[in-house]
Amino acid sequence: MLLTVNPQAGEAYNIGGSYTCTVGDVLDTLLEKSTCRGIKVEVDPDRLRPIDADLQVPDTRKFTTHTGWAPEYNYDQTMTDLLAYWRARVARGTRFLAR
């Protein structure tokens, strides 16, 4: 949209939604939507970052003002779609990389 709606060379824009959550929140949501019970969550300390921003919320007003764009899908629908996507991939027998 930035290329087709009054393009402005050199401008920077933040693009994102208005819903904020942690990676843990995403995991909890997907587990709630799962039909599998008893999934055990383990934290791998080697993959944790020692320091990370607690919360990052983009200010998207400049982008929405410029283009009129707004998100079409809410968080819950996105998580439902994500789970359906991976269920379909697994059902097709897609091989996944393992550590």
C-alpha cells in the first residue's frame, strides 16, 4: 500500500496490530485450542535471551493515517488459523528439522 497510496520516499513506518501478548501467551492460547491433552512444556535455557524487551508495541498511527489500512483478523482467529495450518502440514507428512 505504501507503494500505491501516495508513496513518500525515505519515510519509515511501523506496521502491526493493536493486540499485545507474550510468546508464552501465544503458547497458552495454542495449547487451549489443541485437542491433545497432557502436552508438557519444557524451557530450554540455552535458547533464552539473557535480556529482552518486556513489551514492544509499535505506534502504527502514521501507517494507518497514510494508507487507511486496519487489521482484518483478530488474535484469536490468527491463532486458530495458525493451528489449522500446522495441523494440515503434519497431516501431509511434512518433515520438520529437529535440533
